[in-house]
Amino acid sequence: MIKPNNDIARVKQRIRGFQEQRVDVTVRLGRNKVQRFCGTLTGVYPALFTVRPDDKDFLGKTAYSYAEVLCGSIDVKLAPKTK
């Protein structure tokens, strides 16, 4: 039996550590389409988390489930510090 590298509890713990911090979000939409944006991780809930984009005119989805991160559809990482 192959042991999984990640599980949902680890994903939740990692995302919880990013709360109220600026993050870079990469969304894989399929067929080589990728959407990237920066924002603040504003809410961490039992089944999903929310990101408030820096761009006020952003017209995309801003609530994501932990399963999307686990499956690789969404990548969330801390944004580099700006001076």
C-alpha cells in the first residue's frame, strides 16, 4: 500500500497558518488555463477558506475547499514581502 504524502488535516493546518496574511493563489482551470492572483486569506472555516483579492475588479471565485488544494487544483503560498 502506498502511503499518501498529504492528507486533508495537513492541508487545513497549513492553510490555517496563513490566516490574515498575504498569499499568492494559483488556480488551475484545466486545458492549460491558469489564473493567478494575490490577496489576503480572510477566513478559515471547517470545509473551506476564503481569499480577498488585492484587485477590486477581480471577477473570480474567492472561496476554496481544502480538497481542491489536496488535489492540486489550487496552490496557495505566502506572498513575498514587499518593501
